[in-house]
Amino acid sequence: MDLLSPLAHKGFARLFAAQVTALLGTGLLTIALALLAYDLAGARGGLVLGYALALKMVAYVTLAPLANAILGGLPRRGLLVTLDLIRAAVALCLPFVSEVWQIYALIFVLQAASAAFTPTFQATIPDILPDEHTYTRALSLSRLALDIENLASPALAVLLLAVVPATGLFFGTALGFLGSAALVAWASPPRPAERPPASTWQRTLSGVRLYLATPRLRGLLALNLAAAAGGAMVIVNTAVIVAELFGRGKAEVALATGAFGLGSMAAALALPRLLDHVPDRPIMLAGAGGLAVSLVFGSIILALAPAFGAEFWPAYLIWMAVTGLLYSAILTPTGRLLRRSADAAGRPALFAAQFALSHGCWLVAYPLAGTLGAWAGMTTTAVLLGLLAAGATLAARQLWPRASSDPA
């Protein structure tokens, strides 16, 4: 199968296995944190988890460029393995916390390590797979891994909770990071390209400056905001929508989330062949514009759900799948734009800038979706987030001129 062609490269196959292993650990971590927050704070557990996730975004936004500036010249193998070991150590500490502040402190350390790990990992892949055809398929595999993790981690958590206490999930998280460390060491990723002399401050800002100076990447930033608007509506509000508007339970929450994931997977499977014939710009703009329309259309389903829940439940699941497909159409080609916009020496800083700036969009979208959902209702929230996605799409069209969409 053409989609699996990157796995013929042993280095990428091992790094991909490391990604999947770490993702399973991260998925268990999210579930374990929610349970731990409830044990420590009771009814305020959701607030504790919300603050922990906000700390995650703050760490990503502020530390990714700085980490690249300080650590980007180090051998990747040793750096990535060390960061995985730090994440595993934090996960092993979490079962023993007894105060809420300890959760915040440990999660910040773990996410600081992730802020250094993920952009470095992502910048390694185009060095291993220089051919764009193969690299495009690697991006789709990575997107599939994210979607499969969203389905697999809850199922794995259910199986583990049948035999271990909730805190045991943290040990599963640690095993995921330890497995990732072993696979990264086995893959032996290449050393980074030599960087030109510069101060730490110059290195910290270099990726952001290059990002904002590149038309296609300025457009990508707007597209990140469109994707965050749609993604936040799903991630933040699905449980409330299913319970309050449709009167259904936890199993249906998982079903709705799964529908979103299946739509995203469908896009990841279809995009490699489509991108062989159609440039990135029209596909990504179509995904963002479609996502805006989908959110506004979804508001009709949400408005009618309280009165006609049973009749509109299938329509809601289809809407979730379509939303997932459009969301993935925006995000899957992102690495191609970054790869084209810098040489091997500048690429790590650019991936770090994308990591920070894109999570800045999520830092806006997450609280916006939650606040609007709580105070204005889900119908209004869907419309307003749809308008935000539409505005971001129009901005992307202006910021990313058609003439600059050709490969650099």
C-alpha cells in the first residue's frame, strides 16, 4: 500500500513506532489526570483539570522556541531519549501526589519536556525522508496515529482499570514514554544540521521571524486558528452536548468522539493521493471554509436536538464525522509547508515556531469554546466559532497569495 511506503525506511519505522507508543502513554495520562483531579478536588476536579490543560498550553507556547534555541544544536538521539526519560519520571511521580499544586508543578515539568521533544521529533522526519512524495505519506501516517490513539487509549484505559486502580494508569503512561525512548535510541536519528552562530535570544526568535515573514506560513497561522475553532467545539463541548441536548450517556460520548476521529482518518487516508495532483493551498482553504460552514450548519442540529434528539442523533454523528474530515484536511499537510520554507539548519526553529503559535491558537479557542458553551448555549457557540473559522479562512486567503503556494 502506497500510504505505508515510509515504513520501508527503518529509521522512520522506528520513530513512528516511538510516536505511537508515546501517544498511547499520553492518552492514558489524560484519563488518569481526570480521575486524580476528581479524587483530590471532588466536584472541582474539572476546574483542576482545566487549569492543568491551560498550563500545558502555556508551556507549549512559551517554551518551544526557547527550548529549540538552547537545545537545538545537541545530538537528537540523546536529547529525545533524555526528554522521554524526564516525562516517564514525572508520570511515575504522579500516583503519589496528595495536593493539587503538586499536579500543576509536575504537569508543567512534563509539558515543558514535551515542548522540547515534539518540535525536535517533527523536524527530524523531513531529514530522514527528503522525498516529498514519501514525506507526505509520513504526515498522513502521523495523523492516523493521532486519530487511532483517540480511539485506542480510552479502550486500553477501560481494560487496565478492570485490574489496576486509577493511579495505575500513570505507570502505563511511564511505560509508553520508556518505550518511546528505547525506540528513538534504536532509530538513531541524524544529528541536526550545523546552525550559524547566534545568541540564544536570536535563536529563540529566529523561527517566529521566519514564520511570520513567509506568506504561506502567515496563512497557515490563520488556518491553525480555524482548525482550533472547530477542534475546540468538539473537544470541549461534546460531552455536554451528548448529555444535555441528546440525553445520552458516556458510551454515546465515546461514539460521537469516535465519529470525529473516523472522519479525520478518512481525510488522512485520502490526502496523499490528492496532494499528488492538487496543491496544498486550495485543499487547506477548502477544509477551513468547509469547517466554518459545518459549524454553522451544526448549530441547526444542536438547536433541534432537545426536541428531536432521537431523530437527529444520526445527523449529529454524520456532522461529527464531516467536521473531523475537514479538520484533518487543514492540519495534515502542515509539515509540507514547513519543510518547503526552510533549509535543514533552519527547519527545527520553524517547527518550534509552528508548535508554539498553533498552540497559541488553541489557548484562545479552548476557553472561548468553554465560556461560550456555558453562558451562551451550544447553538450560539457553534455559530460564533463558525464565524471565527470563516474569518480565519478569509484571512488565510489574503495572507497566503496563490502565487506563493508553489513549492519553494
